[in-house]
Amino acid sequence: MSKLEADDLRWALQRRIEDVFAKLGEKFGDLTGRVETDIRPSVSFDDIGGLVHAKATVRGFAHALTSPDLYQQWGITPPKGVLLYGPPGTGKSKLARALATSAAAIFYHVKLFNLTSKFAANTGELLQEILRIAMSEGKAVLFLDEAEALSLEHLLPPPQAREASARLVATLCERLDGVPETARILVIASTSRTDAVDAALVTPGRLDHLVEVALPDADEQREILELLKARMERTAARPLFEPVDHRKILPMMGGMSGADITEILRRALEEKVHRVAEGGQASLVSTQDLLEAIDRYKRVRSVVEKIRYGQYL
Ligand SMILES: Nc1ncnc2c1ncn2[C@@H]1O[C@H](COP(=O)(O)OP(=O)(O)OP(=O)(O)O)[C@@H](O)[C@H]1O
Ligand SMILES: [Mg+2]
């Protein structure tokens, strides 16, 4: 597919999805939200550091999209869905996108928190329509991000949330059960809160493959750090970092996710931008610069935690 054809398809899909929103909006009143489509996703498994087991498992699911006939030959049906679970910022979205890339599938990103803020229990009907569109366009990865939002706990008081969520999940399960075996579609849900995911969703024939996406250990952090550095240098088309002294950096990063490491590198680079913008000279990012960025980042994080747990309220 050429870039032009991909752009055309993206526009057409986006129009169809907007039509669904408009139609359901008329029916239920004031509905907003977005489903983002990526016709030719480009994140590769090689862009993901660590996560050896999760990567291998997720990579295997691509066969469900590219060679469903193989499953038939072995007397089974291809999987329909996967639940990725683990702490925030550990690469769940990236894994889902890499799967779509490796299978040359269209990636549909459904951010459930945004949708349910207006849709509440009617999300079931929306998801049904999105599934229908996705199935009509060849290979698809439907990514249900923030699956814990299906509990509707953020919208309704507990008793109503339980009831509305049960209806929503029942509709979604019905739709999943109704996906034909020949459909080249994989539903990938992602959550950092397994306690808020309905057990009905993860029963056989639904999102019945569970993949843990854990926080990186020190070796994995090192791999992620080097991958991110290389990507930033490719983007800037020049060296940005001095060689990093990992023995100094890694002990300071215990418990940090890939998203945290991304943010630390960004902050170290931002510091350079400020210096140059103010007429100064800026050298490459050194280990010392990174240590300072880690320190600043930790301080910001501790304030965020205090706000989250209400100590400033
Ligand atoms: N294992 C990893 N390898 C490379 N980059 C990573 C990894 N984990 C996280 N990142 C980086 O951190 C950022 C967040 O990753 P991603 O969105 O995939 O995390 P997530 O698990 O989906 O987070 P959330 O639960 O908050 O949705 C991305 O920009 C990504 O580049
Ligand atoms: Mg994510």
C-alpha cells in the first residue's frame, strides 16, 4: 500500500468511525470520544527493551492474523483476544502496536476512559460498531486501552457502576463470542488494574491469553535506556549523549518504568535546550546531567504522589 492509499484509507475509516459516534450520539445524546487508527503502524518489537517473555508471547499472536489456516490444520481456532496487564508505563501500548506492525494489521486505539466519560453503559454498542468496521477492513488489532474503565467506577456510584458495568461487559462478551473464526482480528486489552477487570472477559474464547508486562529490572532498564537514547539520536540525526556510566545511573532508578526513563532523558535534553535558548553553550548529555535529571524527576514524582493521596488537599 502506498502512503497515499494509506492516507485515503485512514480518512475513510476515520469518517466511518465519526459517523458511528454521530449516529449513537443522536440516539443517546451528547457522546464524545475518539478511536485513533494507524493504517501502517511502525513500532517494531526491536524498539521494546526487556520484556523477553511478554514479547515472545505477543509476537506469537501475529500468526492468528497472518496464518489462521495453520490453527485449523492443527484442529484449533485462532485466539481472539489477549489481556496485557502490569504497572503504568511498562510498554503495554507499545507491545500492542508492535504486534499490529509485525502482522501488517490496522491498529485501532480505543481509549476507554475517554469514551466512557460520556458513553457509560452505551459503550457496548459503540464497541460493536467499531468491531464491525475493523472486521470489514482486513487484518486488525483492536486495542482496548485502560480496560479497567469498563468497570465504570470512575463515572457512577458503586451500586449503579456494578450494574451498568455488568451490562456493558455482557454486551462486549456477546460481541466477542460472535466474532467469526475466520475474522482476522485480535482484541488486545490493556490494564494496570487487574482487580477492576471483569472475570467474564477473560474466560475461554474471549480475552483468554493473559500476558504480564512487569517493571524492568536493572539489566532491562539499561537496555531500554540505550534504545531510547539511540532513538532520540536518530531523530536529531546527531549524537546527544556521552557514553553513560550505567554503574552510577542504574542504582538510582530502582522501580522505574520505561515511561519514567523516557521522561528522565527528555528532561536532561530539555535542560540543554534551555541553556542554548538563553545563549549559552551546551555539551552532550553526561552521566552527571542524567543523575541530576533523575533527582529532579524523583522530586516531581513525590509531589505528584502527595497530590494523588490527598496530602495537599
Ligand atoms: N520496555 C520498553 N521499551 C522501550 N520503551 C518503553 C518500554 N516501556 C515503556 N517505554 C516507553 O515509555 C512510554 C510509555 O510506554 P507505553 O505507553 O507502551 O506504556 P503502557 O504500559 O501502555 O503505559 P500505561 O499503562 O500508562 O498505558 C513510551 O513512550 C515508550 O517509549
Ligand atoms: Mg498504554
